Amino acid sequence: MSHNSFGHLFRVTSWGESHGPALGCVVDGAPARLPLEEGDIQHWLDRRRPGQNRFTTQRNEPDRVKILSGVFEDPETGAQVTTGTPVQLLIENTDQRSKDYSDIKDKYRPGHADFTYMEKYGVRDYRGGGRQSARETATRVAAGGVARKVLNGIRIRAALVQIGPHPIDRDKWDWNETENNPFWCPDAQAAAQWEDYLDTVRKAGSSCGAIIEVVASHVPVGWGAPVYGKLDADLAGAMMSINAVKGVEIGDGFATAALSGESNSDEMHTEEGTIGFGSNHAGGILGGISSGQDIVVRFAVKPTSSILTPRKTIDRNGNETEIITKGRHDPCVGIRAVPVGEAMMACVLADHKLRHLGQYHGQYRDQGNGRN
Amino acid sequence: MSHNSFGHLFRVTSWGESHGPALGCVVDGAPARLPLEEGDIQHWLDRRRPGQNRFTTQRNEPDRVKILSGVFEDPETGAQVTTGTPVQLLIENTDQRSKDYSDIKDKYRPGHADFTYMEKYGVRDYRGGGRQSARETATRVAAGGVARKVLNGIRIRAALVQIGPHPIDRDKWDWNETENNPFWCPDAQAAAQWEDYLDTVRKAGSSCGAIIEVVASHVPVGWGAPVYGKLDADLAGAMMSINAVKGVEIGDGFATAALSGESNSDEMHTEEGTIGFGSNHAGGILGGISSGQDIVVRFAVKPTSSILTPRKTIDRNGNETEIITKGRHDPCVGIRAVPVGEAMMACVLADHKLRHLGQYHGQYRDQGNGRN
Amino acid sequence: MSHNSFGHLFRVTSWGESHGPALGCVVDGAPARLPLEEGDIQHWLDRRRPGQNRFTTQRNEPDRVKILSGVFEDPETGAQVTTGTPVQLLIENTDQRSKDYSDIKDKYRPGHADFTYMEKYGVRDYRGGGRQSARETATRVAAGGVARKVLNGIRIRAALVQIGPHPIDRDKWDWNETENNPFWCPDAQAAAQWEDYLDTVRKAGSSCGAIIEVVASHVPVGWGAPVYGKLDADLAGAMMSINAVKGVEIGDGFATAALSGESNSDEMHTEEGTIGFGSNHAGGILGGISSGQDIVVRFAVKPTSSILTPRKTIDRNGNETEIITKGRHDPCVGIRAVPVGEAMMACVLADHKLRHLGQYHGQYRDQGNGRN
Amino acid sequence: MSHNSFGHLFRVTSWGESHGPALGCVVDGAPARLPLEEGDIQHWLDRRRPGQNRFTTQRNEPDRVKILSGVFEDPETGAQVTTGTPVQLLIENTDQRSKDYSDIKDKYRPGHADFTYMEKYGVRDYRGGGRQSARETATRVAAGGVARKVLNGIRIRAALVQIGPHPIDRDKWDWNETENNPFWCPDAQAAAQWEDYLDTVRKAGSSCGAIIEVVASHVPVGWGAPVYGKLDADLAGAMMSINAVKGVEIGDGFATAALSGESNSDEMHTEEGTIGFGSNHAGGILGGISSGQDIVVRFAVKPTSSILTPRKTIDRNGNETEIITKGRHDPCVGIRAVPVGEAMMACVLADHKLRHLGQYHGQYRDQGNGRN
């Protein structure tokens, strides 16, 4: 709707620049009485935090979240819970070295939005990318922490499945491995190779892209809607809204183009009284509505645009020039996108859960109230 | 917002099932005094119409559009123009052979939304897919016809760039060729090969997927918005909302994951007083805002789920069974998705054009009125 | 959002002009499996229909509604029910005497939107008011018929409580009387007086205004939301969107300005185990949320602008002139606004019911599903 | 849409409780390069601030606003301007005496939303009303400060026109007087009488209601939209969303019900080349679209519910009890609603200005761009 909001019943409105006093988001629509403390949000922010290893930027961003509204003590349990009113999550900017960015004030960095922002707005906060900065994604991760509370019982995990030209071996997939390496890589052997590869990229002052896979398990059948309100359409929009993302796919995605109808068919059967599928090419969504299988989304992140190799560009006055983007930059921003992808999945699912509760025919029919 | 609407200022609301009396859409928000006659819409519908060759279904769907509202004679020119009020576009269903679909009343077709619709709604119009039917996309094409009027001066074209496992040779790209073969294929040689391939697929009662590329030229710099209102995020959601679409990418898309920052960089220069780019890996969008380059979107369509090979499935009561989907079906629904992709591009761009006019700083500042 | 839609989960999109081929609305978001036949809608349209007595226009508008989509046979009961997909309600225009309106083509009728439409759009369908025509309210009444299905158990009634300067005697209020006179007047004695009064107004070629009161009973506690999503804020917007409405109030409304805090206080007590109130000055809404008491809304309709007395005005070219609005017009459009007010109440409540089901803490907590 | 947001292109999202660490709002959609400093916002907040005289509460709420995002130095002028990104306005809560409110923890105050919040949410921040508190209106006034920047050239003023049963004499209206008394009363004589009246009310521990009139001058012709997007419908919703408001009217409002068509008719003429009206019964809006005349809105505020007279009520467990609401309360909250009404008018107009720019046929047609 508005440019900086998404979701319908569970709605996130984000604000803030990388070098202003703070940034944050308003999470509106979370049902009341969900336990929520700052630690619940901080847990997820800490996973996204840069500066944790030599493959992400060395900036010291503690990303300490404060809950400014929307929580209070539960009248029965005394625990801090949501109250049904908007939750404002605020993160102060504490490590802004504005001087690092002074030479990009007038030059447009290729691959960045410097040029398009100036054309549209005629002004931009050039310090650290301002509103374009990937720092905005911290607010998404924070919002995702609230969404996960709404999704109690649903598991959302993500992994890096390709870095530069190097994909993982999917037969070696082990979710536990994602916690053992700096890449959230589920294939231990690939992780080791990536370490060498990224060292080379980093030393060359270059950068590389990545592919992230996000999986939501235990989503019930029936979330989503036909036509324009499809669950996969909302997921595609949500993932594509993350900085530097250039592609999104559901289930087998682009690979399905090359499949035959027979190979792509997810046959159905019964399994101890419940419904089962022989495969999950569809990625857990049929006709825009969740099927009860794992929801599988992948997205591609382009290589970091800020590199040490000089690039031809123009300045604000239209003069040709060259630019080298110094400063502290991730050689692969895709790594930090892993928890961001999880958060976007959580926010979209939370919104569709609430929308589903309003319209699900069974829920609806059971709804009785004494005063009717 | 609602499940069957999209767009903010230029907003399309679709309704109708494949076997009801009619289907259509309301197009709300088009500025007044745009010339608009039924022929303007029919032109685009005719391109989508099935039954035109042996590779699309043999159903006879004339898809005759009627404009029921929102147009009137211009006070100056006398031509029929939009009035700024909602335009209702109605298409009657005239060739519905309900008997063809009677055996899918109780069985869930794998890959279709039969199962998920029943779980969510407890009822579905099983005739011809009802609301799930690709027939709904006719209303998108109709809406796109209005959007193109809003986008006067902008050219939107699409092509099929892969069918099954067979991509085109991009060096042979010739837009003129897309009008010479039944696939909207820009590579004459590939088109000839596809003809043989599709014949084999069709005779085997099988099906195949496809990849479509949509290109919008002459879009000015500055349309779109940062963060959640990104032009590419809206395009991704719009394309993913088309039936059977499993993936969307902008510019070089998934391929960027394997590129280095240097290779992916679209360098900038000046070109006879205007700004030029050395390449277009970004697909015409930077930071969610159009850059003035061609906007390039690709999407993947899965193979038609309705095939003649028996598939294991369950019925509405949970009993295991088999299903063969007879009837008149396209072996490759991707072919008919080409004009649908163009239409979705047009609708998203029209919406962003109107939103941009409301917020563009230059436009805004020039806005003077005597009474202020 | 869009100009011709309202509601969030239960959303109505209206289209059509008074003298085009048809008008109608799309009702999106109704839960599935609600019994719905054309007769259910027609019942309410027949109440609004003009030409029923000498106090409403003598145009013959049968207002025959067709349901074009969104219904199908229930798999269990076989009855026609909603399917959860958009319901298109279409009403053909059959009695359009365009010649009656030819002389208003170029003159602006005072009190009408002729002038403002032309300034904004530069074109208008001047026949019978086009999109400005009160005929559009037929689509609201039709949508209200669907909303009432969603609100099973809730009773929505309206009455005319003042016509011109003549209010009813509230002590004589009898809902049954509203069916016994052509004004939906709950006070038999006032109705008799109004008959004389309106005859005078009609014979003088003049017109008069009216006040309508809409009451919803058995609305459960808890619908609505704080701050901008207040139930009363949505009701105020909905009522003010009806043609010719100039004021809206909830409960005691403007009269509360003159009350003391003590007199305005609705004291609470227990009543056979449930909660009771000593009065209902608040009109059933506290802090934007329903209290379980009757929801009471009143709105004022200005006198019909089309009168036989010549009025000074200008034409499209800015020349001064005079106008007499002939044709078949209601001396008091407020009468026909009674069922429209009911319909708007129904639509707003249906929307808030669905939104409430998505966020009510109790409903939410009980929501369990086997797969989580 | 969401419960705590309003507006479409110019969109305000409010958050915060009266006794949390802070409250504020995100203003999204303001065009770039509007000069905006904290002082611009503070100016309006200072007008709303309580504790300024003995007729508003003696709480010391400095309401110091901070702009946390969305502004930067203009590249040409160096002045601080909007950047087109969200503006977060934050107000810290500094004078929260929680002990004052401890006895309302379990009792429901008649006329307050204590009961309805608990029924809906099962938990509430009972300190000072929490989210229900009129303190939330400070964020509206802050947002209105940004909206006024968007509305450069338009004048928005408000006045108190009735307090308790005492209306002003409209013949004595003098806008200058509104700055000379503590009531924003435009009638000096009435203001003097009100002072005595309010002293009596205050000493009695009672309260009274009020009526506020808001006037916007120099709004151009053409803002607004037909049917559901009417400018007056949005104004009605906006005013009714203010705490304690029970009625809204446009122009002559409820009084039009008693007028004849002739008396209510705003005749048109030409006036030195421009279009003029003989009267403004319509309040500057025809068919939902601004006519160029003053836009006139009035709203009624009920008497403060917190009074010193004991009232019968129930507690959270359903037991009957009595309550006296001590603490620092305004005898007439309507006084402080004056700047809030102005702010809501400003926000609605700013939103419609942006929407109009996107759709106005003239603006649209003139829109040329070199690349098309």
C-alpha cells in the first residue's frame, strides 16, 4: 500500500536511514496476549548482525532493539505480552562513521539507487546509503520476531544454497550444519570450499552473489487465497523487496519449465489417516493456497555493488567520472540476507494466518456468540 | 488488499468462474479522457485467445469484451473516452461444456488447487476449474488494455524464451519474429524446433513448461519507490499471481548469483546529453525505482497439470484413487501466458505512473493553482 | 483505497452509471458456504425501489439483480452457496429516458456534482447524473444483502426519524409501523402528518431533507479497533459516502455536546449473569469497539437539489444562466436512503466481523490445527 | 486499512501508549524537498499542549517532538527538507504518574473503552488509558504539521463553536479572537461566558461536551473522488476517529434536513472571471469533490467520561461496584480537540492532494517526459 508498509491484518511499517539517529518499524495487528520481550526480538537480530566473522562487514552494529509500545503485563500470568496495539521496535544507530561516505555525495555508484533516488526525489541521504542501505533489513528481522510469535508451532528456517557459481550438494543437506559455519550452509563440505572462495573474492576487492532457500514447516492447509491474493504472490513480492534480490522462485521454480507434466506432478495418497504427497515440486502452495507441505522459497541476491575496482559513472551534474567504493562492505551481502528471508516468510505467513482466520469456512461456522 | 484486486491508484478487481454466465473485471482509477473503445481491449484479447492453432486448446472461446461503464463521449472530440469512473469489462462464457468436467467433481487433480480450495472453502465450482481456471487471465489481458492507454508512449512486449528444456538462442532475437510463429518466439530457428517438440509432447498426452520474458521500453526514470513499494517487488507479485507461475526474475535474475561485482556492474556514462548505461544486468530497476533502461522481467510457467497419464490421487472423502484429466487442454499453458505477462506489466506500470505523479518532487513543485 | 471500493476483508467495489447498459458491484471476501440466491438480494432491492408511491420518483426501475459469479451448489446440502470467490451482482438499466436530461448537458445544476466532476475529469456522463446518480446506491443495497448473510443473527433496521423540519415523537417509536407507511416512519402519527407535508412540497416543485436512524442489534462485544480502525469511524465514512448525506452521528451524537458527564454516563451492572448498561448514550461503541449494546447511527440527507424553481448557475463555458431541473425526481431522496443506510451498516459490520475473527485473542488461542 | 494507519498516498501510522516510554507516528508519502524542521512540528504541538490554563489538565506534558528519519539537507539550499522516505516523529512520555491510575486497574470506567478493550484483547495497559488515552492525539497533531507542509498555500483553522449547551453567536465570529482566549472561541463575548460556565463545571467535578468547527480555505476545485472515495467521507471517518467524537457534519450538516431545496441551493455565478457561489451550504464539497469554496467540517465531542461523581459499574470479574475517576482530567476534552481537528483536516487534504495529482486529467495530460 504505502511505500514503506506491507501486510494487511499483520502489517509492518518501516522507517529510518542508516545514519540517522535510529531506525525501526511499527508492527500492527498482532493478536493480544502473545508473550513478547525484547530478548525475543534480539535473538533474531543477533543472527543477522554484521561483524561476526571476516566474511561480513567489520562495522560494530550492536543492533539493540527497544520495544516502545504495544506490550503490557498479562492480567493472569503477569508475563509481558502483546496488547493488540501497535508494537514499535526501535534500533538506535550507534556506529555511523559519516566520513567514510563523503566521497559518494556527488557520484552515482553503479548498481546502487543513488541515481534513481536523485531523479525521483531530488535529494537523498547519501551517508551509508541512507534509506537504500541494507541496514533497513534489521527492521524486517525485528518484525519477523513478532511474526514468529503469531506463528507458534510453525518452523521457519533458511540456508544459503549457492555462493557465486558454487551450489551446495543437496544430498548433503543437514539443517544442523547451518549453525556450524558462517554461511548458514547446510552442506559442510560446500561451506569449507566457500571459505576459500570468499577469501579470494574479498582479497580481490570483488564481490559475489548468492542464493538463499527459506523453508516453512507445519503450515496448515488453507492459508492464502486465489488470484491476486495468492500466498506465493505475496511471498514473491516480499522477497523481491529485500535489497539486491533479483529473482524469486517457489518449489522447483524455474526448473519446472524443463519438466514434463508427469515429472512435475505431486501425486497424493493417504498416510495414516492424513493426506500425503509423493513429492513437493509445488513448494507447498497450490492455486495460491498452502497445501500442508513445506513451503519452499528461493531467492537470488546479486553481488555487492560496492567493490574496489574502479567503475565508470557520472556525477550529480551529469559529468563522466570514475568511482571506487571504499569503506566496510560485505563481499557477499547474500549471507546476511538469510535471516532476512526467514523474517519475510514469517511476516507474510502471519498476515495470511490472520486473514485466513477471518475467512476460513470452518472457523467461521463455529463462531458463535451468546448475543447474536 | 482484497483477494481479487491489485494496484493502488490504478486498481483491477477481477471476478468470475470459467463456467458461470460471465467473468470480468473492474478497472478503477484510470485518468479521464483516455480514448477507449471495445476494439482497443478486444485487440489484446484476440492475441490471448485459445483455439488459434494446434498447440493451444481447441475450445472456441471468442472472448468478446463489453465495456459496461466508465466511458462517454468527450465534450471536445466526441470520441469515446474514459470518464475517471470505474470501467467494467465483461466477457460472457459461451462455450462451456460442463459434461467434460463431471468426473473431476470428487477427485483432486494433482498440481491443481482442487484440494486446497476444498480445504479452505468447503465448496468449489469444479466445472473447468471454476475460479482456478486460466480463463481468469482473460480479465487480466482486458485490464491491460486499459493500462496501455494510461501508458501512452511506453512499449510493452513479451516473448517465449524457453519451452520445455529448449531455450532460444538470444543472439538470434528478433522481435518481428514473435508475430510469425504460434509461440511468440523471437528466434525463428527455435520456433521451428519447438513445433516438432510440442507435437511429440501433445501426442504423448504429456505437457511441458515455459519461460516468458516481458520487456517495457521508454519507461521514464523515477517510477517505483524504496523498500516495500519497490517496482520490482510489485512486478514479482503480479507475475507470480498468474496461474502456474513458479518463478520470477528481474534483469539477469538468478544468474547474478554467479556473477562477480565487476561483471554485474552497469556502468554509467553520458550519451548526447542524456544518461546512458553500458549494460542492463539490473533489468531497468535500481533500488526499486526505474532507471530509464528497458524493464526486463522473466517468469517460469510449470507444465500443464492436466495430462493423459494416470496419476495417483485421493478423492474428496480421502480415499485413494487414480485420475486422468481428459478434455481440451493446452500441452503448454506457458504459450498463452505471453500476453498475460504483458498485461500484468502494463497494469503494474500504470499504477506506479499514477503514484509517481502524486509524489514526484518536480511534478509536485510545478503544481500551482490559482486559488492556493 | 480505490475510489470505488470500501472494506478490508469484506470488500465492495461498485461500478456503473445510471444510463449505461448496467451497473453493479463485486463483493469480495464473503466466507464460503453461506446460502445465497438472487432472491436474497432482490428482497432488499425491492425495498429501495423507486416508483412505489407518489413520494418517490415514478421511474419504472425494476432493479432486477443477477448473480454472475461466486456461488455454486454446496457439496453437502445441494443449496446454492457462496464459494469464497468474488460475487458479481449486476443490475441492468432498462428505463433510461436520455432525452429527459439533454438540457443539463452544458449547465451545472447547483448542489450537484456537475461542476466538480467537469473540473476534475473534463468529461462526464450527464445523462441522469451518470456516476453521481443516486442509482448507484442500488449496488450498495445489493452488497448489503450479501453482508447480511455474513451477519447471521444480527438484526439491522432503519427508520426515517425526521422529514423537513418535522421529527417523530420518539416515545411513539414502534418498529412495526415502519412497514405500514411509505416513509419507514416508526411513529404512525408523524407518518400521517408527513404525508400532507410532502404533498405540499411536491406540488410546490420543491424538496426537503430527512434524518435516518439505523440500528444494529445483537452485535457481539469486541468488533472494531482502537484509533483509526474504529468501528464508528468506518460507519461515519460509510454513511457520509451515500449521496446527499451531510452529517453522521453515533448514539446521542451532537446532543452529547450539551450533556454533563453525569447525564452522558452509561452506567454498567450485571443482569442475570451478563453485563448490562443503564442507558446507551454511546450508541453501542466505546473506544471504537462494539459494547454489545445496540449500535445506533443517524445521518442527515439534504433536500433534493433537483427542483422546479429556477436557480442561477453557469454553463460549461462559464456563462451565467438559469436552470430548472425537470424530470422525475424524488421530493425527498432521504426516504430512499433508508435501505441504503441499512446496507452500509451491514457491509461495515461484516467487514469488522471478519477482521475481528482474525485478531480476537480468544478465537486466536483456541485455533489449533493438527499439523502445527 | 490497518487499525492504526490512515491515508493512502500520504499515510500516517500511529503507535504508543500514554504511559509507555514514548509514542509517535510514521508519516509516509510526503513528497521530497519540503522544508521540515522539528520547530515546524513543535509549533502545532504547543498549541495542543495541556496545562496551559485552568480549563485543561494540570499535567506537565512538554510534548517535545523529535524527527528520527526522513529529512536531510537539500542539495541546493542546504535547508533541512523531507527526502520522500518515512518521517518518524517521536514524543517521549516524561510525566507519567502511574500511581494516579492504580485504582482503575480492575474497574471499568463508564464511557471509557476499558470494558471493550478487555473483551477484545484480554489485556490492556490501564495506566492513564494506555492506547485509549487522548494523549494519542498528540501524534495526530504532529502528523498534521507535516501535512501542512504538503498543503502550502492552504489555510486550515478551527474554532470551538459550542461548549456544553452554550453556542457562540455566529454573527460575532472573528478568527482573531480564537488566539485571545483559552477556548479557541471566535466570539469574545461567548468566551467570557464560557469561562464562568466552565469554572462551575470544574468545581462540581463534572464535565461538559463541545462542538468544534474546522475550516480549510483555498483548497482548489477537484480534490476528492466519487462514491466511496469522497473527500467528505474521508473527513467524516477522520474526525470520528478522534477520541470522544460522536458526530460529524459537513457544511450545514444536520440542519439541511429541515431546509427546502431552494434554501439549500448554492447558486453559481461568475465573479471577475472566476466562478463564485452565492452561499456555502454544501461546505465546499459537491459529489465528494472539492468545489473551491471553504471546506467546513464540524464535530461534536462528548463530555469527559472521567468525573468525580461516583458511577455504578462492574469490575473485571463481573462484580458490581462504584467508581470515581480522580486524577488530573480536563472538564472539557473538546477544547484540546481543536488543534486535533485541524490536524486531521490537514492529513486528509494532503492525502487527497497527492491522489488528485495522480489522476487529474489536466495534470496527467501535461505530463510529458523525454523518454516516452
